[in-house]
Amino acid sequence: MFSITEYLTDEHRECDELYAKVERLVSEERWQEAVKAFGEFRDETLRHFQKEEDVLFPEFEGRTGIVMGPTQVMRMEHAQARELISRMGEALEKKDKRAFLSVGETFMILIQQHNMKEEQILYPMCDQHLDAPEVVQKMEAL
Ligand SMILES: [Fe+2]
Ligand SMILES: [Fe+2]
């Protein structure tokens, strides 16, 4: 059975790979394939955020009583990331390579810092305080 840290860190890697693929296709102006790859990247990333917001964060807050701490910061960063993803989608619709890559770079900086905080601080705290198999199962069931 996975720890929460392993389970969600794997998803970060998957999302990184999906984004790298979109970035490559946009760079090569392979628009049709890029749109399809972007859909996969967006869906996977939003599903990951949902697992955290609907299961992990409430479980952490319920168990520790810490509601105005790291989970609040993570929610705000998810909101910023969602905004950037929607701007990337708009740039893609317009086949605006420069805008897409520029917003994409901002997204990558934000998400790498976000993921590092989760992987190094929040997820290990979750593994320490929560029943990992139960929480992973709830996230899988979403
Ligand atoms: Fe997150
Ligand atoms: Fe995450």
C-alpha cells in the first residue's frame, strides 16, 4: 500500500510529463495533437487538485484542527493554477504559441514550488496524522 506522499507525488510526476508533452507539441506547432494533449494535462491536474481539496485537506484539517495554515495556502495556489490553465487554453485556441509558452512557464514555476511544499511538508504531515490507506482509497474513489 502507498503512503499519501508516494501516491500524490507520483501524480505530480505524471502531470509534469503531460505538461512537457503539450509544451513540445506547441513548440512544434502541432496544434491538433497539442489540443488533445492539453485536455489530458488539464483533466489530470484538475482531478489531482480535487483529490486534495475534497479529501486530503478536509481530513488534515479535521484531524489536526489546523484550518488557517498550509491547506489554506495550497487552496489559494490551486486557484492561481486554475486561472493559468484557463489562460493556456485560450492561447491554445488562438494558436498563439508565444502566449501559451509564456503562461506555461509561469504555471510551471508556480506548480513546482507548490508541489515541493506539498511533498516536503504537507504530505509527510498527512502521513503522520492520518490513516494513509483509508485516505488514498477515498481519493481513488472520487
Ligand atoms: Fe496541491
Ligand atoms: Fe499536489
